[in-house]
Amino acid sequence: MNVSKYSASGNDFVIFHSFLKKDRKKLAIKLCNRFDGVGADGLIVLIPHKTLDFQWEFYNSNGSVAEMCGNGSRAAAHYAFKNGLTKKKNMKFLTLAGVIESSVRGQEVETMLTDPIELKSPFSEFDFEWSFYDTGVPHLVTFVNHLEDYSQEVASKMRYKYNANVNFALVDDGHIFVRTYERGVEGETMACGTGMASCFYKAYLDKKVKAITQVYPKSGEELTLRFEDEKLYFKGLVKKIFDTNVRGIG
């Protein structure tokens, strides 16, 4: 099995393409294992689509299916273009969250996310003020004075109570810094695209940042988030780490 390892803002993915749709939950667990597999936050499989450039299957490292992954969408778009699955630098593809649009410009990829939806009015819990949005997948957002206020214990409890990813965000000098606990990984990751988008959207609504803002996840990589014509966009670098042939898995 030929696969590629990609990184986007610190999120890493195993990617390959196939002509067949099938249940690959067990394969995702094996490939994403960081000791006995390739190692990744998620598995992305690209499959042909009749009217769009392609469609995808996305699995978290624990084998669960995710409706959408922001950084994964950018990695998938880069892979699709570089492997000739589409000749278009501006492409559309189907996810469980809906149709996603991405543009590839060298190593930089920008994705237009699905329309943000407020899932619950702001509320207080565990001494934090929370907002709850869906930017492709559900995200809880709280703004803190210090990123060290991130609590793995609180994040885990909130994740299971609300079945959502959990973000602790800091606004400093017009920029946003984010730490995210991701469901499916069940821990903090180096980045989460839809999580950063949720934090940016809330900060923009509260007039804490401008319509175009730099956002930094735990990895420290810079992403540009913008809100234009009621749409959320985010842009950043994508890196192909390596191609490899995997044997004994599948």
C-alpha cells in the first residue's frame, strides 16, 4: 500500500487514494499508530466523485469518523493536486460536513469552510466562559488570560459532556493563540484548523480582532484566518513529509 505522510500546521495525516469506498476504521487505527504504524492524527482517503473533484473519507487516529478536518482539508487538496487527481488549483470536494473549497498555491493552501453555526448560547462551566460553534465539526471555545490556563482535565470532561473539541484561546496584540483538545485523538494536538476557525469567528464577532487575523496553534505555525462575505477562510503552509510503501497493514 502506497501512502503519503503530510503535515499541516502541526496536524499530521496519512493520505492515499482509492477507487473504492469502504469501512477503513481498523486500517486507520493501524496506520495512525505512532509505534507500529506510520503515525498520524488522522487517515484521509480520496475517492472519485461524479461531479466534484473528489470526495474523502476521514478517520481520526482512534478509528472514529469525522465530518470535517480543517488542516486535513488543506493537506488533502495539496495531495490531490500533486498526484494528478485534479488539474485544478481551485477545487471542490465532498466531506460529511458538506462541500469544501480549497485553493493550492505552491506549498500554501487556503480552504473555505462550511458556514459557522452557533450550537448553544454562551454559558459558564468549570469557572470558564464558553461559546459553542460548528465550523465543520463542533467546537467549544473559551478565552483565557494565559495559555497556561489550558486544563487537560477540564477539556476532557467538556469533550465528553458535549461531544465536541475544546479550545482555549488567547488574544494578544490582534493575534490569536490557541490550544485544542481534539476528540478522536483524545488529547491536545499541535493544531486544529476548525478549532482555530471557531476561536477566530468568536473573537471577530466580539470585535477583538480584525476580519483578517493571524492565528497560532501550539505548533507555532502561522495561519491566516479571514471572514469575507459571511464565509470563513483559513490559509497556511502544507508539507509533504514522505511517501512510503506500507506492508503487513490492511
